[in-house]
Amino acid sequence: MKQGILKDIIKVMNISGNNSSPIDKLVVLQFDEVKVAYQYEYDKANDIVMGPYNQMQIVLVRGLVAKWKQQVFIDFDKKMTDEILTNIIGELYNVGYTVVACVCDCGGGNMGLWKKLNINIDNTAFSHPNTGDPIFMFADAPHLLKLIRNWLIDAGFIMGDGNIVTKWPIQELLKITQSEVSSCYQLTKNHLDCIKTQRQNVLLAAQLMSHSIGTALKHYLPETDKNMAVDTGDFILLVNKWFDVMNSSNVCAAIPTKRPFGLHLEEQKTILQEVIKVFLNM
């Protein structure tokens, strides 16, 4: 397996893009590390022994508007750096593809990259090495959702007004849903214990931080401290709306906040501004 930028793939993209419109060649880079088996491998074609490795760094390029995606970089036990990122962006630009955004999780290596590129809450973009245009950096929304869930079940939050948001009302809600028919039938002990590899499961996080759970907390008030149940329900409902905005994929979604950003701009902006306000004041 070749490591680094996949030049042969870039050449194929150059040919396949000849009939594509400029807007179809606006792209987003996604990069992430994937755990691999820690063992030696023999590359018969090149007569070399590879490994052992812990992680594989993968960079995926996908259309911002057009529906396509392609791997363009693979390497092992390699953190993403500004040099690697710049080289990939440049190679794509040379064959007609313009990177306008990057997406990654909030792992330590990626946060080091953000710091090197001066990415922060006030500066969310860095300059394209060829054009000077902004390339916007996004934290992966599903990864952020899992982090929010982890904080909620591990420690909870003290809100700006001093109110407490915690898992305790959800634990009481679970007792209710186990004894009667409820809209929260999906809620299980796994959602609150969430041990080992379960923490990597986005579905468990999305089900816990869902509209049905938030609404049920405010309806059943399953806690001696009713205000805590309401505050936790309100927090979950807000996070659910935020995730809808950040994870939209359907132009015709029934819920306005699930449609692509801009189709219901004022409502979507209001949700994002409220989330920023809540988290900055914790």
C-alpha cells in the first residue's frame, strides 16, 4: 500500500473532472485516524515488510455540492501537519479542485494543527496556499456530540445561571420508561453507562441527546428537583437542535433545522448563537 498523497488517484481525478463544472469541483477535506491491527504485514508487490502500526491517517476529499468522495492520502502513525495539509490542498488545486473547508475531530494532534494554523473561536479559517482565499476549519459535529454526552454523564454542567444539568433526571426517566409505554423506549442503561467502545458509538450519543429525551424530561419531571429535570431537558433539546443544523443532509427534511444551512437562515443562526452563549457561560 502506497503511503502519502495518492498521486495516481489525483491523476484519475484530473481526468474524471474534465467534464465537471467549477462548482462541482469545490471540495471539503476530511481527515481522521483509524485504529489498525498492531502487526507486521508483507507487501509482496514491493517486497517490503510494513508495520507494526497503531493508527492509519486517512484524508478524504468530497464534493461540497456534488455527491462524490475519494481518498487522497494514507499514512501510518502520522499526525496531520500544516505541511501535509498544504501539500494535499496544492495537489488538488493543480488538477482543478479547490478546497474550501476542512473537517476533523478534536484529538490532541488535530488541536495542535489548529494552533499552528491559528484557528480559534475568533479565527475559523486559514489561507489557501495557492489563492489566498479562506479555508474554513470545522470540528466534526458527531465527535463534538459524543464529547458533550461524555461530559453530561461523567460530571454534568454548571450553567451560567448556576443551575445544574446532569444525568440524574435521565436515570430516573429510565426507571419510568422501563415500567410503562413511553416515547423514550430507546433509552437503555447503555446510554448512561456508555463504557469502553460504546463511547465511540455516535448513535448512542444521538439517541441520548435527542428531542424525545429532552421532551420527556420536561413532561415527566422524573427527579425530586423538578427544576433540574427541566434544565436538563432544555439543554438536551438545544443540543439536539444544534446537531440538526450541523449534521444536515436532506434538502427536503421535514424539520427546518435539519435542512442545509441557509434555507432557514434566521432560525438556524438563532440556534447557533444560543449554543455559543450557553457554552461560553458554563
